[in-house]
Amino acid sequence: MKRTTGEVTKFALLILILTFVSINSSYSQSRVDCEIKTDETFPVCPDLFFELFVFEGPNQKYNWEVKEGNSFVSVGDESALLTSIVDSTTYRLTVIDTIQEDTCMSDLFGVGVRPQINIDFVLLDTTCTGGSIQVVDNGKVKAIASGAFEPDEYQYIWDVPPLQIDMLDSSIAFGLRAHQFYDIKVIDYYGCPKTESFWNIAHSNPVVEIDAEPDTVYIQNPYITFSYINLSEDSIPIKEGSETWWFSDTIYDPDKENISHEKEPTYMYGSVGEYWVELTVQNEKRCDTTFTKTVYVKPVELFIPNVFTPGTGDDVNETFEITDDPDKLVRDNPLEKFYVSSKLTIFNRSGRVVYRAENYDNSWNGDNLPDGVYYYVLECYGVKSNDIFKGSVTIIRGN
């Protein structure tokens, strides 16, 4: 059919209008991609990281949101989101083209989570805190997993040497030390892992206080008797006959053979110095604990007066008092501390014995002897050697 010139003009105008509308329509539609994608298989494992992403374009901003309650909370601003969850939830993504000022909001993207794995521990054997006996590494524990499966349907992987895992039950580990964490990984049928730590406890140890009588001795009488008090007797008794005492001394004893198993031993030290004693005891579970105490062995030092004044009434210098420190306010008898035994003899100028005492106790007040100079011989008998002290002493009375 032949068209007139007017009809051709009208048809061309219609084509032009339709083309313009089509172009405008294409510009009115968003050209930003906001479809959430992932390479993961759902549902995901609890607490295991997975990635959500969108194809990245130029000049774009991203806002990842996760649903919390009835609202959404921002959790990321990159094209990819690496995250982990413990409960099923919903994500959404907003992408903004900063040049075209175009915005795209994704459809809601739900992520499901497989059932959580719970791990409980049952302590089968308690170990000791420390010490030298073999039961110190005797802790034994069983892990019990629960969730979507029965306990024996999980895989148990302890972080301990293979020889410490029960060959018939991999959920049991043994030979564990006290006060230490042990890790275990449990894997379910879906391959989802869960890691927990077990803190291994120990039997309680007694609290002991060592007593040394005396705690300071002198080389000529270096005997110390040791004993102890169990301060936790009501709750943690000590195994009868488990006491082992070790005494440090001048003789090198790396193997600690200088020992006693008596409950209250008496030890003689060999020379002047500072030493320590160790006491090892066991509780009723045969767990041993060691306690220490320091003692001192000092050289002999005597102060023998050259005058005393009995009968003056001032209670000063009333007796012939031998001491180790004349400035001490409270004095004791050093001869008992320093020596095993002693003998004091007093002579007058003529050489006649006027006083004699075995194991002198500082009580001689001159008796009724007149004022004057007298002479003494003090014989002291010690473990290492004997000492003899000689000198003069003057009696001055107050009348």
C-alpha cells in the first residue's frame, strides 16, 4: 500500500517517541547489583566463619546488616562479609553507587545453623598436685558431647599424646597433670567442630608448720629437734608414717640421702652456717607435699664478768652471770645452749676451792665470801671440742 507523505511523517514521529520513552525507561531502572551470594553450604556450623559477598563495582558503598530482634544492625561495609553465628538469622545488603546516586537493597537472605555441640566433663580419677611419687600424673577424665546426636556418635580428638587416650574410648584421656588445661575438639556427623578446655584439679594438700627446738644453736651443742603441726588436721589428715625429713648440711648431698623417717628427729649439724630442713608428708591419697624451715648454727660467744656486786639491793649484778650478750634485757643461760655440759670451779687467792657447780646455771651469789679477788676455771664440753675459760672475778658487796 502506498503511503502519502503525511502518513510517513507521522509514522517516523511515532518511532522517535517510542525510542525516547524506551531510553528513559532503561535509565530509570537500577544498574547496581545487590544480590547476596555465597559459596557456603547451608545450614552452617555454629561459631564457624562463612562468607557472604556481592559482585564489586566501581564507586560503590556497602552496608551489611543482620537482624537482631525486630531491627537490623550494621555489621560490615565491604563487598564481602566474613562472619560467624550460633543461631539462625537474616541478612540484608544495601549498595549505593556514589556517581549515579543509585541505591539497591537486596532481598532478605536467611542463614540457618546446625545444632550446637555441648561438651561436659566427668572426672574419673583425681591426681596429686606435685611431688616425687608416680601418682602425680594420674588424672583421668571423660568428655561427653550432646546435641543432635548420641554421645558415642561424635568424634573426640584430645590434644594430648596418643598414649594418654583410651584405645577403646577416645572420649577418655588419662595420665593428666594437676592444675593444667587440656583441650579437646569434638566433631559431629556434619563435620561441625566444637573445642573446649578442661581444667584438671588435684587432691587437696595438708598445710603443715615445722617447729625447730631450738631454731638457733651453737656449734659446741648443735642439736636441733624437729616436729610439725598439721594445721589442716580436721579436713586433710596426713598418712601415718609418711614423714621424710631431709637436712641440708656442709656435706654436699645432691641425691638427698641425708634423711630421717622419724616423726620428731633430732639432728646434729656439722659446722657454723645457715641451713634448711625439708619435710615431705603424704595425704591419704598418697599425694606428697614438701615444706621447709631455716635454722642457724652459730659460733660460741661468751661474756664472763670480772666483777659482780651481791647484796647491794638494786637487783643488778647480784650473781656471777655468764651470758652471750651483756646488753640483753632478758638473759638466759648460754652454757645450756652452747655446750653439752659444763663445770665451774672458783678458787680464792690461796688456791682453795670455794665454789663448784656442774652445769652452772648463773645462780652463784658469792655465798658469804668476803670482798676480794677470786679465780675461776670454766670447763665446757661440746660435741666438736672442749673449751676451758680461766680468769678472775672481784666480789664487791654493798655493806
